Amino acid sequence: MNQLQAMRVFVSVAEHGSFGRAAASLCMSNAVVTRYVALLEAHLETRLINRNTRSVSLTEAGAAYAHGCRQVLDDLDRIETHIAHGVTVPSGTLRIVAHASFSLHDLTPLLRQYLRAFPKVRLSLTLLHRPVDLIEEGFDAGIVAPRQVSGGTLIRRPLVSVAPVAVAGPAYFASHATPLRPADLAHHTLLAPSADIHGNEWHFQRTDGTREPVLIEPAYAVNNSVMLRQAALAGMGITILPANHVSVDLAQGALVRVLAEWEIRDADKELSLVYPGRRHVPAKTRSFVDFTVEWFRKQESETHSAARAEADEAAGAPAIIPTSGNS
């Protein structure tokens, strides 16, 4: 017996006071409706309906059961409506895991705009440096380094790759000579990411192709770029940091670029958006994926436009000021 269907049939009979009218409303035959009610009575071992040739009436047990069935069916309808609504309208709690150092610098503007666009979604954000199993730990999406995540079949969408730069505070150079080539760093106080994050060598390459590795013996190592930036600002030594983390500091003179003609190889910070590759992706997850990919696309476009404008201005050409508009 399909008990839920039998309950729906019984409630219809109770509401219509007739097997025939109930059958017509449900697009069933009288025999099928009668059969469902009989099965319920056999299952409950109780008579639910009194029958005569002209009408039907509920027994005391039948009236109580009809009331209970209505509550169960109403609750079920509400649950189904809520789930169906969640499939099409982003809502509920979205659990996100994100790379800790990146998030402390750049994630808040994205999340603020996302919540404005989707006010029915609640965000639960976890910041981690360690590897994470996205599915086992119950996260809906992650903004992480590619090697930071595992867990089942994951969809990966590259977001950004940020080159590192070597920097130090002006106070440090008040008592230290400026290094002219990477080998000079051996005579300086170095601040570095933890070895498990970046290893113990910095690999420099000049524009002419000259390469020069430097073995790092840091006076201060920490697994958080925010702490590294604060140490550099305090004049504690020379460090490498993602360029976007220190762009404002460099522009304001709070930090100074070191070995600017040298690139630091194999240290780019790459971040990807990852989420479980389910067949039916919830609306809250899909909305976050689409919003985040578009956010980073716009950020990259604006960065490139600003760089082109600066290059044109430096070359003496009139700067082209980008206008806002729909893309």
C-alpha cells in the first residue's frame, strides 16, 4: 500500500463526504478509491467510515485520523515547497571554505556584494591553510589553492594568479644597504612564508634570462601573509608577498620594492573556485559560483585597464579612461 496516497484519498473522501465525488476530484475510479480506504482500515484494524446507500460519515476514529492526516500532508506539502523553492531561488546557508591569507585581504568586498544580490542566502565562512576535503567536511564551495582541496569529483574554476614581489619597509633600509642582486640577500634579515608553504629557496630571474636561486634562512617565518606584511611594515626585514596584498603600501611608500628588475619564479599564488560536481547543484551554490567567476573577471579587466592607462601615461600618450557600462 502507498500509505501517503491512501491518506490523500481518505482525506478527500472525508472532505467530500462521498466516494464518488472524491474519485472525480482525484481522477480515479470509485473502485480504486474504495480499495485505498479499505486498505487503510485493514492496516489500522479500525473502521474509519460508516457507509450506507446514500452517504458516508466518519467514525470517531475516522475523524481523528482525518485530522492527523491533514496535518501530515500539510507538513509534507510545506517541505516539498521549501525544497522546490530552494532549487530555483538561492536561499539557506552556504558553507564556504577559503584560503586564509587571501581571504583576509580580498574576500570581504566579494561577499558583501554577493549578499546584497542574494539576501536570502546566509554565509558561513571558514578560513584554512591546511588541506580540506570539501565533501567530507560539508562545504558547498571553496576559494582555495589548487593543491589545498580533495574530495570526490570536484569542479574547478581558475580565478586568479598573483605574482609575488620582494618588499621591505623604509625603516629597514635606514640601517641596511639596498640589495643589488639576489645573492646580496644572504647579508640581510629575511622574513619568509613557512617552508611547507613555499619551500626554503627563492628563485629569481632577470628580464635578460639570468637566473639566481637564493637559499633562505629566515629570521622570522610564519604561515600567514598578513603577519608577514605587518613585519615588513615594522621594518623587521625583507620578505616576498603577493603583489595585490601590498599594492597600496607600495603606492603610499609604506613599503619599498626590492630587486624590482628580478621576477620571483614558481611562487605565484593561484586560487580556484571549487565545488562538488553533483548532477543537481543547489541554487545557492550555483549563484555563488556564477557571481564569483564574474566578480574576478571584472577585477582582472579593471586591473588590465588601469595598467594600460599607466603605461600610456608613462609613455607620454594620452591616458584612456575606461567608461562604465554593461559588458
